[in-house]
Amino acid sequence: MSELTLTVMRLGFLAVLWLFVIVAVQVIRSDLFGTRVTRRGTRREGARSQQGGRAAARQASPPQQRGQQGGGRQRRNAPTKLVVTEGTLTGTTVALQGQTITLGRAHDSTIVLDDDYASSRHARIYPDQSGRWIVEDLGSTNGTYLDRSRLTTPTPIPLGTPIRIGKTVIELRK
Amino acid sequence: MSSTTNTSTHHTSTIGAIGAPSRRNTELALLVFAVAIPVFAYANVGLAINNEVPSGLLSYGLGLGLLAGVAHLVVRKFAPYADPLLLPLATLLNGLGLVVIWRLDQSKLLQSLPNYFQAAPRQLLYTALGIALFVVVLLFLKDHRVLQRYTYISMFCALVLLILPLVPGLGANIYGAKIWINIPGLGSLQPGEFAKIVLAVFFAGYLMVKRDALALASRRFMGLYLPRGRDLGPILVVWALSILILIFETDLGTSLLFFGMFVIMLYVATERTSWIVFGLLMSAAGAVGVASFEPHIQTRVQAWLNPLREYKLSREVTHDGIVHSDQLQQALWAFGSGGTLGTGLGQGHSDLIRFAANSDFILATFGEELGLAGIMAILLIYGLIVERGVRTALAARDPFGKLLAVGLSGAFALQVFVVAGGVMGLIPLTGMTMPFLAYGGSSVLANWALIGILIRISDTARRPAPAPVTNPDAEMTQVVRP
């Protein structure tokens, strides 16, 4: 066998061996899973005629949403996402998929509030048996406000009603 | 309110929980890769030595592929959420080991030795048995927490396994170390390799119960937490045990492995650095103490301190009654002549190591023929296996699984360190085998079982939590509601 072939095989083998190691490390990298954060592109950019755009989006989304939920179990006018409208987290949305959403300064909260007026476990939002979304204050110091009234008991959230926690305002949207 | 949202849509993001994917297809792809590399190496060796592609290439490739495929299917069926890397990494190492053992079989120099035999076919058989054991572990060990019940039985089993080589008529003294037992009709077996796993089960079960006593009941002295006297008991017993192994079986490697594994697990269980300090001091004291009167160990230490002198003595006729061996010096020369990129597979002269070139010293062949670049890749692959083991321990939800995974991967890492360090002249040489690479049935079988247990723990650890049960009554109510 010629010297050249053997040299090529020798270097080729080392290259393949290292390629395997690198691929394995890549697998480890992609194996770190946690929370998926999807950055949304600049939708509706410039178009300040947001009312029209909003209306169009609203018309387009409900059938799609219903298709996803399957079987029409989702009630009409059921919210599909929680949107932070004021505060440092403005613009963050959380998809409502039947899970309990916790809010507070604790690191394991679904929405971690960076706010001196928030307690570490401030409030939670969860669906009740009929699928309505309920907000409950978890004994916070400064209180949770549902449209200006301070919460005392778990209360159903109407669509689009602001919930205020310290400087953060969230609301449920379709 | 809504205007605030719309002005800030440019940094809108959605947070949603994602679970661990099962990643079986990643494993399959990596496994194909891991079978292809040894086949390439096999063709390379054949071309370099005999100027032709070896005739057994297809059957070797198919055989290894079939074994890996069976292992993969079993993992897919019985441990669907297991770590995707452990199986391909182990397969690659085993395949490369087979190729290099075959390559050493072809050496004219080794063929002229009196106790020469074709080692590669046997190693292939051991590999098949090893994967069979791996499959058996996955089939019968549905949940690793079952092992917790057998804590003290494991201790007993481990002691029996360790004592077996000393039983007259059963044990065999091969080349100065009494670590084998003869099984009539089957050949010899190294029970120490299996004791490693069984002992890890015992340590994990024991420490899980005693960790609080060991961690909290301690006095602070000079920055170290000194444990109470009665809590020192177990570590002293294990220390004494490993010293006894060292004395009676003259097996430095195994005693280091057991003691090191215990100290690692003790540290992980209690988070006390003082245990590591104690462990290092005690193992150093023990090793020095035994080395001062045990001639077999002394020879090893002498060969380590001055390999060239040993090389010279092995060429001369000496009358001190000690068998001098030039193996270590030959191995060091092999590493040196390999250089950065190596001589190429099949083109080195590591067969000059002669005896044990394909078992204890197999790393020297890799070092010579693949060079520093290749040996680094091999060591990284070992490192990745250990990393996945430790990652499994981090992800495991139960303390027993955590400790067991740490213990097994720690033992694996220690074994690699002890062998590689010995062959490269960093520490005195011990009679241990490189996991998966070296020729040896016990080692291959035990390490496949070890990987099987790690895969079982990682499957349990990565399995997503069961979805919240939807209450059927709730739906009924909904239907009735107008």
C-alpha cells in the first residue's frame, strides 16, 4: 500500500475520531433542556394602524386555536395566553395550557418578578374544573389587584382585565 | 394598557415548558457512527499490515453492528428515555479495542511467543456476552431502587467475590497477582471487576441511610470537620479491607479503586471536604506502609521510579530472584515514537511490549499508532462516559440512584486513571485493564453491566413526570352545563 494512502488514512482516521467526539459534545449541548423561550419577530412593525391588524389577527387565530385544543373542549372566549403589559417583563407571553402559573420573586416561579413590591410567592393563576382561569393571591404583602380591587378570595379573571402586582401588570388574552 | 404592549412587541417572547425528548434517534445515528469508525480502523490495519482489505471486514462490521443494534433496540423498548450517549461511546471503545487486539494478533513478534493465541475472536465472544449481560440488566432491572433492598447482601457478595481468589484450589496466581479464579471448563475470571459494581450498590445503600450522621455530627477543627469516632468506623473498615486486598492479592489497582470509590461516594453523600483529606492521607499511608514490606509492590515501584534501569536489568541475568520487566520502558518508548499524530494504525512497534500488550498495555498501542491526538480523543471519550454518569446522578431524583450513579462513574474514572497513569508512568503500574479497550472477558462483561445500570438510572432520571390526570368528572360536568 502506498505511503500516501496510508498517510491519508491515518489523518482521516484521527479526523473521524475527533468528529465523533465533537458530535458527542454537541449532543450534550443540545441535551440541556429547560424552558423554551421563543423570540417573536417584529410583527406589525411600523403599522400603527394596530386596530385593523389586531382585528385581522383575531379573526385568523380562533379556528387555529380550536384546532389545536381538539374536540372543542375549550370554551368560546377562553384565553390562550397570558401577556405582561407593564413592568420590566413587558411583552412576555405565557401560553395557557392548563398548567398553574405562579408569579413571584422566587426563582422557580413561572414568571419571576424582579420587583421590590412583589412577594417571593405572590400569586398564582390556574384553571378551575370548568376551565375558567382563576387568580389567587398567595398571602402577599402588597396585594394583588384585579382591575383596581384588591383580591381577597380566588377570583375568575375576565378576558383583558389587568391584574396588577407591584409594578407589573398582566392580562389574559385570546 | 394595550398600547404599551404594541409598542413593545419587538421583544415579545413566549415561555413554555418543554420536557426531555427521548433522543433515541440521536442514539441510533451516533451508534451507526460508532460502528463505522472501528470498521474504518479495521480496514486501515489490514491495508497497512497485509496490503489488502481484511477478508473478515464485512462480517466484523455486521457483527458489531448487529450487537449494537440489539442493544439499541432493547434500550428503545425498555429504557426509552435513557441517556443517548452512553451506549454509542461504549460501543466505539469496545470496537476500537477489538480492532487493536486483532492488530496485535497479526504481529509476527507476538506470534512467536510461547503463550500466543488469537485473542480477537475470544474478545468478540466476550463482547457478545457483555452486550447480552447489558440486555439482561435492562430486562430484569426495571427500577434501580430495587437494588437498595440488597444493601447488606451486596456487601456480603462483594466480600465473597474479593476473597474467592484466595481460596486454595479456586484461585490462580497469574504473573504475581492473585486476582483470578479458575472455573473448570470456562477459563479464568476476575471477580474483582464484578465486586466493583456490587460494592457500589452497598456503598450507595449504606451512605444513603448514614449520610446525615456522617455529615452533621462533626466537630470543626482547623477548618476541617472532624467526624466522630464511631462514624469513622465504616471508612476504617473499607480502608482495612483495601489494605488486605493489597497484601494478600498484591493488587494495588483494585485496592486503590475500592478505597477511592468509597471516598468519592462519602464526599458526595456528606459534602465534607475533610473526608477527601482523610481518604488521601489514609490511602497514601496504607500504600507506603504495604510497599515497605511487600516485594511485588516494591518491584512495581522500582520499575516506576526508574524504568530504564529495569529495562537494563531485564536484558541481564540477575540473581535477586525478581523478574525484571522492560514493559513499562517499552510502553513509554511506544508513546514517544507515536508523537503528535501517530505512526498510523498497524504501523507501530508496540508489540515490543510483548506480554500483556493487548491487555494492560493496550493504551500504548493506541498512543503509538494514533499519537497524542488519538489518545486525547480516547481519553475524552472516557471522560464523556464519566460525564454522562455524573450528569445522570445530578438528574436522578432519588438519593440512592444519585449515589449509585456517582459511585459507578467514579469507579470507572478511577480505573481509567489508574491504568492510563500506570502505563504512562505517572503512578506505579497496577494490574488493571482499560475498560472496554483491553482484552479480558471479566472486564468487558463487568463494564457492560455497569453501563447497563447507568442507562437504567438515566432512564428513570430523565423520564418526564407523568402528566396531571384529567379528572373525568370535570368533563362530565362540562357536558351537562348549559
